Amino acid sequence: MKIRTFLILLLNLAVTAAAALLVIRNQESLSAPFEITDTAWVPLYGVLAVSFFLGAAAILTGSVFRDSRDLLRRLQGLRGRKETKQLEKLQGLGIEAFLEGQEEKALVHFQAILSSDPNDVETLIHAGRVQRALRNPREAVEYHRRAHRLRKEDLEPLYELEKDYQALGQLDKAKIVLNRIVKMRPGRSLAAYRKLRKYAMKEEDWESAWQIQGLIEGQTEKTPFKMELERRFNVGIRYQIAVAKSRGGRDKESANLLRKLVRSEPRFIPAHVRLGEALIRIGQRTAGVEAWARGFEATGSSVFLTFMEEHFLESSEPEMAIEALRTAIARSRSDFLPRLFLARLYLRLEMIEEAHREFLPLRERASDSPTIRVMVGTISERRGEFRQAAAEYREALRTLDFARLFYRCGVCDTRYAEWQDRCASCLEWDQIALDLSEDPTLDEMGSLPGPIYTSSP
């Protein structure tokens, strides 16, 4: 027997003994009459006994009621947990079906949950996504509106609403939703700001895009990758603002913006190109051509040589075009491209001997170039050197290898030297067919890629 139990029994015995002793000592008092009316009475011990039993009954009744209530609560809790578990299972099945691309099946599961609990916010959000995937954006809007009304401080229903309105083509409403998000979380709305920037760029509202860009940069994590991504948007939006001013006839303002841009981003080719054009339009012709020359020095892009050449030829100043290309040769780190453009210009101007003098060393430096071979052949033909011309044309044809067949994937345009049963790029079967279009790629032409400036978030 435990000590605690023994002590309790001992205490009960003591209390019982004390009660018996008190009853014996007060037997006469307990037998005294307790008058109920003038003629009715009961012994005092009877009143005490009835009071004791009534009190015990009350306590017993309260205890039974309390225990019954607790039992009912436990039963309800068990039933609630069972229902919750069933609803959680249905939600899991719905999410799994949605991820597997079985939208109709997913919707059945989500609607079953909502029939039991129409205010389940998570299920309303999931059901709305499914409706949008099923091309029912109006129904998706209703689900997500209900979710937002039930949980006004939650941003998830609002982000889903923006997608719904975008699917409906109601971009003004989508922007209203995004601005509501920004108002709710002004310092923590990076995703909303990026979507607003996307809309501004799509609408070519570059001033608004620039304001939003500043807010985005203030909230972006200072990691190298994310900072580089935002730098590209920064450059692109500044460039578009300058272009918009130029289109509006404000070339001087445009030129000032473009000057700042090429100083900070010397390898951004479009800024150099537009700066040269803007300066020429405001009468600063020499400065405009010099802007193209500096662009070529900074980037090595042949587009600047083309702009300089065409500008002077349109102005009927071929000698200035020749001088510009000679200057480019002198200032270039690699003179191959400017010499090629100069030789081609001589050929366009029918300056055959000068073209011949420039092309021969180029042919030695790029012996596999069919373009240079053809141009040298053309010069030889015009000089009356028909055997030499034929030899050059023959060598160009050999280099192009016209007898060789190429194949191209009909899905992703990947080219192959031999037929394949499956494309290694897009992994599609039975899509490789004979390719009779011989358009060369930039790599095949030997052009170097420039820095990437993207408009995608």
C-alpha cells in the first residue's frame, strides 16, 4: 500500500471517530424537536440528515452534468478532428491533382471542401487558381474576392486577383489591385512593384516605370545577381526615356540623357546609336559621327560602321565616309572590321584598285570566309581577271559546302549535320527534317555577342 493511500485512510478513520464522538456527546441535543408547523415537528438529526443528503445529491447532480458536458465536448472534438482530417485529405488530393494537370478533378475536391466549409480561405484560393487554369477567369475572380473579404490582411488573394484580371485582359483593374497591395505593405511589396513596372513598360509609360524602378531598387536585396538584374532594367528604362523624348522632338534633352548613359554604360550599343542620331538632328553633325566612332571603339560593333557609311553616302559625301572608316582603322584595337567595311565601300564606289588593295590582305586573314572570296572574285572579274574570279567563286562555293545537307528540328530550330530520331534540345521525337534554308547564325558569321539587357523580370 502506498503511503499516501494509508494516510488518507487514517485521516478518514480519524474524521469518522471524531464525528461518532460528537454524536454520542450531543445525542440529547440531536434528538430535540425541530418544529415545522405548530403541530408538526421532526428530530434535529432528521433535518441534518435530509440537508446532508440534499447537498450530496446537488453535488452529485452537478458532477454528473459537468462530466456529461465534458464527454459531449470530447465527442464533438473527436468528430471535428475527424472532419478536419477528412477535409485536409481532400485538400491534399486537390492540390496533387492540380499539380498533375488534372484541373477538373482538383476542382471537384475543392468544391467538396467548400460545401462543408464555404469560408475556408485556402481552399477558395486553390479553387480560384484551378478556375483560371481552366480558362474561367471570371469564376476565379469570385473565389478570390471571397477569400479577400474573409482575410483582408492577407496578400495572397490579392495577388491571385491580379492574375485573374490579367487573364481577363482588364489591366486597369489589375493595376488597382497591385496599388492596393502597395498601400497595405509600402515597404514590402517588391513583387507588386515589379508587376506595376511590367505594365508601365508594356504601355511605354517610361516615366512611371522609372519611378517604380527607384522603389524596386530600394527594396531589392544587395546580392550581386539581383543588383545586376536591376541594373539592366535601370539602363533600359533610362534609354527608353531618352528615345521617347527624341520621338517627341526634344532631341537636345534626349542627347543629354544619352550622354550620361554612355558614360555609365559604355558597352550599351543602342545608346551610342541614338546619341549620334540625336546630335545630327540638332545640327551637331561632327559630334554625332564622333559618337558613333566612340561607340565602335567601346563595343567593336559593326553597326556603327554601317551608320557612318550610310550617313555620308546619303549626304553625297563618299570621301567623308572613306575618311571616317580610315579613322576607325587607326583607332580600333582590331582593324579587321573597319578594313572590311572600307574595302566594301571602295567596291560600292567602283574604286576597283583601292578595293583590290584592301581585300587581298583581308583574304589572307580570313581565308575561309565565302563573303570575302566572293567580293575578291567580283573585283577580279571587273579587272578582267576572269580565271582568278572563277577561282575565287569556286573556293567560296567549296567553303559554303552546298552539297552538304543539314537537318533542322521543327520545334526548336536546332540544326544537325545528320538526321536524328530525337532532338537533343527539346527532346521531341520525329521532328528532324531536311533544312533547305541556309540562314547562318550570329556565331556562324563570327559576330561577338554584346552585353544582355533584358526586359523580363
